[in-house]
Amino acid sequence: MATREAFLAKVRAAQPEARERPEVPLFAAVGGDLKARFTTALEGMGGKCVQPATLAEVLPMIHERFGAQASICSATPEVQGTRALTPETPPVSLQDVDVGVVRARFGVAETGSVWFSEEEYVVNAIGYIVQHLIVLLDPAQLVDGLQDVYRRPDFSRVRYAALVTGPSATADIEGVLIRGAQGVRSLTVVWLAPA
């Protein structure tokens, strides 16, 4: 048996037995205006929310903010990108993309987070390697808090999930906040129901 196969056999043999997921307690919902709470939380983390009148206004908004020559890669058929994106797209090919457009499945009012899986991203790197991320979010798809996320059926049927809150940021060096240090430089949520 080759070294690789022997190593993988040992890893498989050492796996713990499957266990039931713990029950997540359900606390009283804060309630109120979920959209307003989401906006406040996201803006506190450096993100931004905008409300276009129609889907047709999204692309002009992108051009206005990032320039008419910006390269756009869209993981949703709702917004036309300048670069094609398919599951076969090599992740490294997105390294020079200015703007990524993704539709979030839902948002969390408590934290201002948006939820993605491999289905929304199409190519996982789009959520991390592009310069600016535009997130389409249906305001009807907001949940109150993080406890509600674990109760959604989406959570158990995808291979992985990511809750994203605002642009990348770090304050590791001398406590100075730097945005876009290890990921997207800006994150904008566009309130828009699916067409």
C-alpha cells in the first residue's frame, strides 16, 4: 500500500463515531424591524445596505461605484457579469475580478450576516478573492438571530455554509483596524426580492 493510501486508511479508522447534534436552545426573539436591525448590525461591521428600485438598477449602481471598466463576475443569473462563472471555473482565475455578485439565501438580523453555501457561490473563491462583493438579499428572507439559522433545513443539506458579516477586517497590528486585509475590501447588501 502506498504511503498516501496508508495515511488515509489511518485517518478513516480514527474517525469518531457519529453523534446526534446537540439541541440548540430557543431564546425569545428580539423581534422588531428585522431589516433595520440587520442594516444597523452590518453597517457596524463596515458593510453597507442599498435599496434599488428595480433589478435593472443594480448593474448601473455597480458601474457608478466601481467604474464602467470594472470586471464583474456574477454567481447569479439576475446580474450579468463581464466574466463567466461555472462550477468548472478555476478559483485562481478570479484573482483579478473587481466585483463579485452573489445572492444570499438568507440574512441574520442579529449580526448583519448573510448565509452562503457552495450552491450560492458556484465557485467558493468568489466570496473571498474578489475586491468587492455585492450581495443580493430578499428582505423577506431575514431570520431574527443565530439560533434560527440552525433550525433551517438548508443547514443540514449542504456540504458547507458560511455566514459572512461585512468586508474582511483585522486589527492585529497595533490595534489599527484595516479593512480588506485578507478578503473582500467592501461588502454591499442590495435589498432585492428574486425576479
